[in-house]
Amino acid sequence: MYGAVLISSDNETVVVQGRQSKKWSFPKGHGSSCELPLEACIRELKEETGINLKGITPDDELRFKAGTYFVFYMKDKQALVPEDTKEVMNSMWVPLSRLAFLTMNMDLATFVRRVNVKTLVEKISLKHPGEILSVE
């Protein structure tokens, strides 16, 4: 399983709601045998949100029990237009501080419990000097 964690300059991230489970998660999915992990992540992100990050280098990588998530900084939030509406019921940008209040899948719950968001944002800020990124 490969997915994407997008972090905007105002500390929001993209989540998608599964049509079957009704739970929120980061955009994610299974790769095919001919895809590299990052390629699978980029394809799933485009299918589930309409955002195309092909050719963009991730800022970080997070590994959870069920999969690998590539972290990308987004200076400008893009509109969310899911292509795969059979799997995805809804998508939204949500403040990182509000993730814990969503009905979450296992990996999103793991992210909320285990990832120090402040440290993650600081790490991304080092790669994007001069950008507005901070967590209070």
C-alpha cells in the first residue's frame, strides 16, 4: 500500500473518505507489479484527488504497518477533483490539528498517534526555506 501525505503552507492536509468504509484516510492504494512505490503513490493520489505530482520529489517518507506514505509540501492548495468516485466518496483539505476528530482508517489513526506533526513540519521547512510553515 502506497499513499500521499500532502502538507500545505497553512498546515492542512488532504484526506479522502472511502465510499464503502465511510472512514477518512490519506489518498492511497496498491501498486501494480510494474510500478515503483513512488509511482503507485502518485497514480493513487491523482485518481483519488485529481492532484498530479508526477516528477515531484517527496519531502519525507513515513512507514506504517499497512504501507508507505510519501510526504509532499504544497505551497498552494489545489482543488480536489477525485477521478475514482467508485472508491472515493468525498475529499477535503483539513487542518492537521483537526485530524483526530475524523472517523479514521487504521493508517490515519496511526499517523495521529505516532507522528509528531511539529517535527514533521519543521523537517519540511528546512527543505523549503522562506516558506510559511509553522505549528503552534
